[in-house]
Amino acid sequence: MTRWLIDGNNVMGSRPDGWWNDREGAMIRLAQQIAEWCWSHDDEVVLVFDGREQASVTELAGGNLSIRFSGRTGRDAADDVVAALASPGDRVVTADRGLRRRLPAAAAVVGPRAFLDQLGR
């Protein structure tokens, strides 16, 4: 079984769909898409966002999906959480070069667009 660590803000930012106008709504949409994808497999999935916890987002967690918030704002807030959680063999979804450098060598990196394509299948 594989564990997926998803840099939620990085994935949201990869599609210019106006997410910045409704950040919470964009988090909910992404979390819902990932929750539905989780029904198709047993891999553990951890979705991480920057900032304070949003109950409207975390209520979508369950089964093999957990949703975390960094608890603080800032450019690398969620990156710090993902880097701390990452282990060899994990799949990390991000395009952030700084985060990629902080991951264990044996962690696989999946780009946001490839991951979003996978969600759409």
C-alpha cells in the first residue's frame, strides 16, 4: 500500500480557475475530488493545506483520507508538514522545487497536473 501526501495549496494553484477569489470553496472542491478518488483504492491519502483548520474542509475526511492544516500561514507552511511526514516510498504531489529538495530520496514525486488527470479518470 502506498501513502500519498498532497500539497493542497500547490495543487489548487496549478489550475487558474479563480480559486483565489474563494479559497475555502476551492479547498472544498479539491478535497471532495480527492475523497471521491479515495473510494477507488485503499492507499492512505493525506491532504495538507496552509493556514488554520477549516471545519467545512476537514469534514470531508474519512476512510483512507485525512485532511490536515499547517496551523499557520506563510509560503512554506504546508510544505513543512509534508516534509515532516514524508518517508521513503511515499508519493508526494507537488510542483514546489523547495519541497521536492526536502523529501527523502526514495519518495516519488507526482506533479499536480498529472495528479489532477488521475482524479479525472
